[in-house]
Amino acid sequence: MRAHMTGLLMVLLSTGIGAAAPAHDVAFWRAVAHDHYTPPRGSDVPALAEELVGLLSSPDPELRDEIAYSTLTSWIVQQKILDAAALRTLGARLLANMARGIGDRDTDSVFGRSFSALVLSVIVARDNADPFLDASDWHRIETAALAYLAAEQDVRGYDPVKGWMHSAAHTADLLKFLGRSRHLAIDGQRRVLDAIAQKLTTASVVFTHGEDERLARAVLSLTSRKDFADAAFTAWLQQTKPAVPEHPTVAQLRAAQNWKNLLAKLEVLLANDPQPSDAAAAARTSLRAALKTLF
């Protein structure tokens, strides 16, 4: 844990974090959303985007999900009205947010961390489609994503009043798009796999809000790569299976169930591919061998 947090703090110290812009009221943002997320004529869009990043920490699901996340997603990957410079500035703030309050449990601070990871996934998706991140930019995000997945202690999924927390699922989305990147090295594939396994086997809960499927999709992104490291994937499956002794602890049973759920979801995803690549077919062969020991 300490090593992961040290890496994350080093990432944050290397980024410049600007102050948030003055806030507009909710009526302003509702009007933007109603107008298909079109910013008002003459707006300073990067400044508005910085303001939206601040709203990601809100416990109000309208401000956080329907306004901040949805508007940023539209501006980043749909309308593409934020340029590379603006996205780098946003990325720096999002990286800082992922460390704010880390280690807390059952507090509202999780929203800022979790939704910052989710918006970073959108930025990486934009880079995958229209490259603008250089290798150092990308590795900064990769390092922070892996560190955050390990360090986040608040793994709640959903609250009926405040909405989605979903830190594991949102980080899985970030890993999914990192897994599709041109910048991911072959040895980096195993780092992603190990980070996912660690989260599943050390989490304080059995995930019940779709986190296992989202993490499976992050693994799936690796199996879709032309440089998929099949031997490393097979070794990971064989080496990572949690041990369940005759008289297990609750933690051991929880870890085994999370692992079993991940592999089952991954099998479903691979089975539903009508034209699997050679790499995906090889991954499924290894996966099915691992599943035989679980069912």
C-alpha cells in the first residue's frame, strides 16, 4: 500500500494544479445540458470545464452525474471542443482529486476520487481515438490509476439518495481504456492484471454492483490487443487463484468469490464475441482451463 501511495504522490507532485473557476448556479448548468451540452456563445470553455471538475465531488447525483460527468464526456469525446492543452490541465486536477481523502471509508470524499477516475477514462478514450498524450503524460495516468485502485478503501457501489460511488468500477473503466492504448507496453499488461487481482482478493466486500463485469472488461481490453501476452495471461490465471483452505476465513471466501465472479464474467464476454481474434481465442482456452477448477 505504501509503495502504491508513494507512486501516486510522486505523480501528483509533478502536476500543476490550478484554482477552480467561479461557480455558476445549477440553473445555468441545467440549461447547458438541456441545449445538448452546448456551451453558451462566447464562453471560456476550458474554465467551465475546470468548474465542472469541481462538481464531480458533489454528493448530489444531479450535479455530479447528470451535469458534471455528462457535460465533460460530451465536451471531451462527443463534441471534442476541449483541445489537448485544456485536457492536460483537466487531467492534472483529476489526478490530484484521486488522492484527496484517500484511505477514508464511508465519507462523501469518495465521489471526487471515483468520478475523477471515470473522467480520466474519457480523456484516455479521446487519446485512443485522436492521439494527443505523449508517453510521459500517459504513464503518469497509468501510474496513478494502478495506485488508486490499490489504495482506495471505500468500495461502496450505490446509495439510494446520493447515487453511485462505484470506485472500483470507475477505475476499471480507466484501466479498460489504458489497456487499449498504443502506449501500453507488453510488460504493462501483467501490471494491469495484477492490480485487478489484488483489488478482487483484498477488497472488504464481495462486489455486487457490476464491478466484476467492469473489471472483466478491463481484462478483455488486453485480450483484444495485437500484442496480447498470452503466456503472461495464462501464468496470471494459474498463479493468482486465491487459496481456500479447509477452514477458511471470511476474507479468504470473499477473495475466492470475487475471483470466481471475474473469470465467469470474462468467459461470458469472450463467448459473445462472434469473430474472436486468435489472441482472444487463446485467452479463452486458458480461461476455460482455469474455470474448470472453480465450478
